[in-house]
Amino acid sequence: MGAQAVASQVVWFDIPCTDLDRAIAFYSAVLGCKIDKQEFEGFSLGILPHEGATVGGCLAVMPDNPPSDHGILVYLNCDGRLDEAIAAVEVNGGTVLQTKHAIGPHGWRALIKDSEGNRVALHSN
């Protein structure tokens, strides 16, 4: 089987949470966007904004996958508003683990723990 070119190796991600409404409020404030709550029979999701087939993700309560500050590190796009995003972390129930710092030619990031206990990176070019 030959390799096929793809736009992105990442297609979707789930950010675990224990309180979906609290997580939606946290990420709405930190990312500066509206996060849609979608309810289905037996479960609900907070869908992070994305268009078409671009990489997307959601906030989800998953009893077998609790929030964690270990494991894969997801970088969330805060391009042009990283300082504002960092300022929204603690007032919305999160913790700044590492303040804004350069990551070489790849821009800037801050590491945070969200309102649910997950470690994520906020990124800006």
C-alpha cells in the first residue's frame, strides 16, 4: 500500500471533562469563541469551532476516559490573542502551568490545566 498525501494527520480529538457546561464555559472564554452544545440520545458534546473537513474536536464526558494532565498534548489555536487567552484561564477555573514562552521558529505557547484537569497548550504564531 502506498502512502497517500493527507492535509493533516490529526482528524479529530476529544477533550475529556466531568462537567460539560463548566468545560464549555471555560473553553468559550479562553478561546474567545462560541462552543456549540449538541445533545444526542444518551450523551452530549461541546463541539469546538471548525469548518468542513478541517481538524475538529469536542469536549466530552466519558466515564472510561477521565480528564488528565498527562498524555498527548493538544495545541489549541489562539493566534493573535494568546495574551487574552492566558488571562482568561484562571478566572474561568483553570491553571497556568507555564506562562507564554517562545518555541523557536514555531511561535509561542503557554501550557495550562483546563477547568476539568486536562493539560493543553495555547498556541500563537
